[in-house]
Amino acid sequence: METHTAISAREQLDLLRAELERRGWLADHRGTPEKPFLHVRNPADAGFNDSVACCGDRYCWNWGPEIGAVDDVQGVANRIMHVLRVVGP
């Protein structure tokens, strides 16, 4: 019999934080215990930053749009890095 252990939003965000930091990106926990979020910054330019929340089984930008499923941490990290990338001339 398989048992399912619920993971809190903070724990889900910590998994994403660890993945981003493994890739050299900056991410830290913010918010409250009831509404935690990650503040993510591009290491090449801290002006490229945004906040990410965990909404049930999805990661979302704090301003609303979904980024991806919590079971796709690598894909979500890829999307965050794409959106917050520095685009040069």
C-alpha cells in the first residue's frame, strides 16, 4: 500500500530554491508561514527578479500566472530562468 505524505508550500518552495541555487541562481524564502514565497534573482543582474509562490500542486508567479507543476521542479526552474534572463544586444 502506498502512502502519500503532503508536503507544505514552504517545503515545495525549498525544493525549488535548492534547484535554482544548484544552478547558481539566488533565491530566498520570504512571506509569512501562511503565505510563503521565494524571491528569485538572476545572478548576472539582480534587477531581473520576481516572486514565486506554491499554489496547491502548482508553482505560480505571485502576480498570478502558473509556472508549472510541483512535480516538475527542473522544468519550473528552467521557465523561471528563461523569464528572468538577461537579453543583450
